[in-house]
Amino acid sequence: MNIAIIVGSHRKDSQSSRVGAYIVKDLVRIDPLLHVDTIDLAGNPLPMWDESIWQGDSELASVWKPYRDKMRKADGFVIISPEWAGMVPPGLKNLLLFAGPKEVGHKPVLIVAVSASRGGSYPVNELRTSGYKNSRLLYIPEHVLVQDVADVLAGETPTSDRDAWLRRRIEFADRILLEYAKALAPIRSSGLTEHADFPYGM
């Protein structure tokens, strides 16, 4: 099974990247046979989406291809989003414009929101209300808020009761994501999701 971690921060050496590295370790500890890819948007590597992506030989399509290939192989995703001014970073929203049903359709997604303080809920709400209609990605009911991120998930052992609780919460959500990934694979292989008359949501 393959899981892709999408780190939505544009910043180099971001706290979101550190959280992503922690989640990779947790997933592999749960299932040592799991293959985990990381798609890190540090430096905002994708240009803005435009319709030239639909031309297979365009420059934009060639830039997108390595990201596309990783996403198509994935059975599920973890999307890590910092809260910037109460919003999801624009580079992450841009990535969701690129990702279509072949990349993310009918695949489970765990949202992990990151805040330097006690925020993080706005990115969860924003992602749950957008980015899924045409692509058919499936946000699972569980999500994780990593608040006061500088104080948690550093090192092998927890530094506080709250850090220990958060690690247990992440493991709980990771295990549920993996079960969703197993359960949804037969739906994608059923052929029902490829209905030519209904390629988009209503």
C-alpha cells in the first residue's frame, strides 16, 4: 500500500515539513511494509494552474508529471496545512487544482492542520468545503490539529502530557486512514467510479 504525505507550506524548513516527517515515521511504525512518498511544496515549486495542463506536451504538464505520478500511485493521502492568516496556503490550493480524479479520486485523505499558536481549525474547514467536488477526493471524518507546533513532536519521546496526547491522537488518525485506504480500493477497482456521463460533482 502507498500513502502520500502532502506538505502544504511554501516555507523552506517549515514546521509543517517537520510534522510531515513525524507522520511518515508513525505510519511506517504502524505498517513496516507501507510505502510513503512525501510531496513537499517548500519553495512553491508548482506554477499557477492554467488550461495548458490539458495539453500533454505542454511545459506545465511536464512540471506536473512527477507530482502526478506520485499521487496516482497513492492509496491515500495526508494533507498537512499550516494556517496562514486563517487560510490554507495558496500553493496547496493550487496543487488541488492540478489533482484530478486519476490522482486523488475516491482515495481517503487525513487533514492535519498546523498552527504556531492555538489555531488550525480554519484550514480544516476550508479543505472540507473545497477541493473535492471535481477530483472526488474523500476527506475522512478524523482530522488532527497540531497547535503550538514548536512545542510538540520533537525527538523520540514526548516533552509534556499534551505532546504525549497528540502523538496518541496522530497514531489513532493514521490507523483509521490506513483502514480507509484498504476499504476504498475495491470501490476504485469496481469500475463504477469511471462513469462517463457524470465526470464532475453537482
